[in-house]
Amino acid sequence: MKFRPLGDRVVVRRIKEDQKTAGGIIIPDTVAEKPQEGEVISVGPGALDDSGKRVPSEVKAGDYVLFGKWSGTEVKVDGEDLLIMKESDIMGVLEGKKAKK
């Protein structure tokens, strides 16, 4: 199933952070903070301005972004945990970031 967000909404996949501290202590999932960094999966067509014209989104699929700690709504699509948020919840794009395999 494909999911297409509406308006100025963006679908983001959180990027998993290392589960170890610098000293080698393993942090269990139950205590670890959720990352505030993710990869944009899908972008809506953009918001409408006051005159009814479509304003295109500044982010695109494949961008790595930083977002607020409490931003977005968590959903599960095809068994994958994703976030749906407004583009305004995104603080910025991480330039030169590559996917972790």
C-alpha cells in the first residue's frame, strides 16, 4: 500500500540512533529517547495560500530532517512505524546526510 499525505503534511521515518553510549553501555529501548531526526518518505502537494494558490513544499522525499521532540502523529503503515507531521514542524534539512544501512 502506498500512502500519499494531503496538503502540507510530510511522512517521515525516524532514523535509529546508536543504542550504546560512548563508554560502551547499552541503552535498552524502553529508556532510550526517540530520535528527532528522520528521512522524508513522502510529501503532500503543499498548502493553499489565502488566494487559493498551491504553495509547494520546501522538503522532498529523500531529505534528512530534524523535527521537534513532540512533532507529528505516529502511525503504522504496512507494519512500519512512521510519523505524519506538518511541514512547519520540521526545523531544517540535514545537508549531505547519507542513509544508514
